[in-house]
Amino acid sequence: MTDDQVGESTEPETVDTAPAEKPQYGVGPFSVREVALVGVWLIAFVVSFFSIASEQAMAQLLFGGSVWTNGLDWVLTIGLPTVAVFLIVLRRFSPDGIRRVGSLGIDQFASVAFSVSAVVWLTLLWRNVAVAVESSVWIYGWVVWVEFFLMLAGVLLTVVAPFIPPLSEDFAGRREIAAHRNARPIRPVAPRPARERTPTAQTEGSDSGAPGATGYAETGYPDSVYADSPYTDTSYADTSYTEPLNTDQGSAPQGSAEPDAWAPAHARDTFEPVEEVSEITEYEPHPSHQAFWALAPEERDVQDERGVPIFRVGPTAWALVLEDRGEVFVVRHEDGRVGYLHDVSGVMRG
């Protein structure tokens, strides 16, 4: 094969690269879904200032006024959606500002807000139809109908939006972050360990061989203490001890070459020399639930339960360890986040 043929057959190498994320276009800093949601809320907010009572109800002086003047009806009907839309707009201008409400994210809170508002307006609408069927009087006017369908559109743009292709682009490609403590997976519940029963004193007149007998006398000492006591042994009645020892002779009595020969036979058998302890066992650390301060020798990742790094600890600052699980430390960050440090080698305890 000639060089020309080689040059003709050679093709540029292709590198397999992951497809780039499709850019998301919208209106200014807002996505299409957010613009539609703000528009729905704006119409509902303006309509909420009109009277919810019908002309018949106001003519009969039953009630009147808007939701803003009827007690606390405005909190669930229009107040919660207003807060949700305000947080959605604030998120675009301040991404590092308010990122959640309790354990709910901004979009989760908006889903709850519009769902609750839609249910409240549906309750008023159902009451309106029920009263009209019984008395042929419509107590609520057009405001209730308009508000219900507007809140229903808000539910479509929040709860159902991730499943609708044109609106689902707002949820695709979002980066993963650590979940709030209340939104994380639940911990498994371990069974309580059984309590160890403490031995009880042997009652008077009980059988020592019966189940539950502990072999303790009334004084609380084991029976073996009294069995080896010289005051209860009858072997001390031996006549070999009746002859006093003559200390002036300067020599031990006949047949007593060893000092132990003067001790009772059972005493010589009982007391044995104790061997010296030649080995010193080192203390091995065990898992502990007591919090302490720790200092890592270098920068190390602290991960969540899924293995995603959420923050780092290093030699520049002490980290608070909530629990020592042997090979894993449960570490708490200054902002309240809790993660797991899997590399605990060389960590200094404070």
C-alpha cells in the first residue's frame, strides 16, 4: 500500500463526547414556566380585590366584600400563592438567598401553595352549588369561579409541570445539592437491647441447686469464702500444733525444713503464687456516640448518605464530630449540614 493510498483511506479520529445540555431560553432571567406562573398569579391577585358575594347575597345583606375583608380567608386563598411567586422571582435575582421554606424547596413550596389555594376555592365553589340547589340562591359570584380556574392553572404550572415536555425543561439539568435534614431518607429503627438481669440474694431456706439460686449467703459473700476460712475448718484441731515453738534454740522444729510445712494442708493447696503480667494490652478505640472536635491532616470530603460531597474539612479549622462509628465520622458543618467522613486516618482528636 502506497503513501497516497494511506493518505486517502485515513479518516480523522472521532472522540465520543457526552451531548451538551440543551440551553434553556425564556423571557429575560425567567423561564417560560415562571413567566406563565407570574401572569396567572397577577390576574388572581387583581381579581381577589373584587367582592366574592353574588348580587343576590349582597341585596339580602347576607355578606359582602373581598377575601381580604372576610377574616383570615386571604391567607390560604391568595396569601400563600403570593409568597410562593415572590420567592420564585427572588430566586432568579439572588440564587444564594432563600433556597427553601422549612424542608421544602421553592418549587415544592409553590406546588403546595397553589394546591391548597385551589382546594379552598373549590370548597367555596362546592358550597355555592349546594346552596343554589337547595334554595335557588347563588351566594358567591363570578370571582370564586375565576379564582378556582386560575389556581388550577397554577397547579398545572407547579405540580404537573415536570411531566409536560415544554415546561419540564425548567427542571432538567439542575445540579444536585445536599437535601435538607427533614427531607433526607429516614434512619432505620434498631430494636432495643434486652436488659441484663442482676443476681438476687439467696432467700433463707431455698435450695442451692434450684434454678435461680446464686450461691450467696446473707452477708453477700460467696459460699467458697466460708469453705476455705480457717475459722470454719476442723483440721486446726490437730495435736501437732499444741507444742509451743522454742525460739531460743535458733533452729526450726524437727521435720519442718520448709516454712510451708507449718501451714495447713488445704491452705498450701489453695494459695498459689501469682504470675506477673508481662503483656500490656493497648487501648483500642471503639465506636462512641460522644461528640468531640477533630482536625484532619489535609482537605477531605464529607459526603452524604448517597456519597455526594457536601462540604470539606481540613487542617485549618476544627470540625465537630457528632458520632464515631469506627471507620466513619459523623461530622456537622457550621451551617447545620451533617455528613460522613470516610477517611479518618491521621485525624487528631481535640
